[in-house]
Amino acid sequence: MTDQELKEIEDRCNAATKGPWISYIEGRNHKSGGNFIMTGIKDREDIWSKTRGVDFYFTGTSNVDHDFIAHARQDVPTLLVEVRRLQQEIEKIKNN
């Protein structure tokens, strides 16, 4: 991947709603209200943090797709860091 491609992915991540994103599946994580992705941080059940974001609701997604979307918010930045680290390691090897 080029530096430009990585930068574009990073820019999309930085522009997206802040994380973490947590998948809530009706019947698995809660009893009613449908499936949703909670964004931001919930401090306690009775107090919402100032970093708590909006909830995302999707139609037509399977539970595994719903989980994938939620986890992507945390996974993509982690992968970007690892790709850049590996690229630096490759450069070190090339320069030896």
C-alpha cells in the first residue's frame, strides 16, 4: 500500500464518529429495542459520558455483519498502525 492510500484510510477513520463502537444485538446483549451500534463511552448505566455518541441502526444486516461494522471502528486504526510498523521494518531490512 502506498502512503497516500494509508493516509486516505486514516482520514476516513478520523472523520467517522468517535469510538468505541459496540454492537448490541437484541436477544444477545439486551432484551428489546432492536439491534444497534452504540458509539462513544458509557460510564455507568445511570450516567452517560460526555463522549457518548449517537446510536446507529441498520436494516437488513445480519448479526455478524452488524458486529463487523461495529468492530471496524477499532480494528481499522489498529491495522493501520501495524501496516506502518511493518513497512518500517521492511525499510530497515532493505537498508541493511
